[in-house]
Amino acid sequence: MTDWILWAVRTFGYPILAVGLFVEGLGLPFPGQITLLFAGFLASRGDLALPWLAATAAAGALAGTLTAYGIGRGQGGRLARWFQRLGVPAERVRQAEETMARWGVWGYLVGRFIPTLGNVTPYLAGAGGAGLAVFSAAAVLHVAVWTGLPVAGGFLLGSRWPALASRVGKGGEWLGVATFFGLLAFWLYRRTRRRRQPAP
């Protein structure tokens, strides 16, 4: 399946990429990270324009994520039964609910980067009544990291992109987690410094 998707991206370009990232944003199976690495490689050869590639990937992923949030908001308390019918383990749903209940929007971001747990977090955020503005801001941050890193990796590595692709699914996702926590640490540091500064 992955080989067919890479062929489609090479042949049809941006539309296939947008649809695929939309599907992944919904939490459905799609090899988004490998596809973005390959697309970054194509951009390094000039087959795709890097700005258009980044924008298309981000737009597709964000549209899928916001759609999942909207579905969750509409389903509300029926969401658990809906997941059960789709075969999502109840334990995963419970973990995602606990993470977001404890950490709020930061819980969404952490959960989104964790394999399988990330598939359900947008739905649960909507069902839990997370505000659209706050959720959208968190979703934009997640999408920027989730799509930006593999595109940049494929672009910089060029023809060596398969070396990084082989790590996806074997711990490669934690690169996104590490980046997120780096951003979180920087935000907390800036916030602490502002609080410690004496008022004028």
C-alpha cells in the first residue's frame, strides 16, 4: 500500500498529499510520515515546490483534525460506543481521556504524538467541550511539528531519505514528542522569566 501511495504522490502531487494527510488527521490508517519524507525528497529534486508542499501538508492535516474535533463535538457521550464499534481499545480511549482531563490543551498535544493514542484525541477533545479557538491553536502547533519535521528531513537528506523512513514506527515518532517538549520547556522558561521580572 505504501508503495502505491508514494507512486501516487510522485504522479499526482499535491492533491493526493492533501487527501492523505486529511485521512491521517481523522485518525485513519495512512503512512503520513513516510509519505512526507518522500515528498520532501521530491522537493529537494525540484519536483515539488517546498512552500506549496509544506502548506498542502499542513492544510490537509489540519482539516482532518478539525473535522475529527467536530465529529467528537457532535457525538458527545456516544463517542465511546462509536469507538468500540470501530475496534478502538477501550483502554486507549480511557488513557486519552485521562491525559486531556489532567493537562487540558497540553494533554491533547502530548496525546497526539503518541502512537494509537493520537488517533482518538481530536474526537475526545471535541466531545469533552474543548473550546474551538484553544483547540485550533493546539492543532496548528501539532500540525506544524508533525508535518514540518518529515518534510524538512526528506528535503535535507535527499536521496538518503529511506534511512530515516526505516526508523518511522521504530521510535521515530518520538522525534515529534521531543520537539514538543522542547517547545513546552521554552514556553515555560519564557513565562517564568516574565513572572520574575519586577513590575515597572
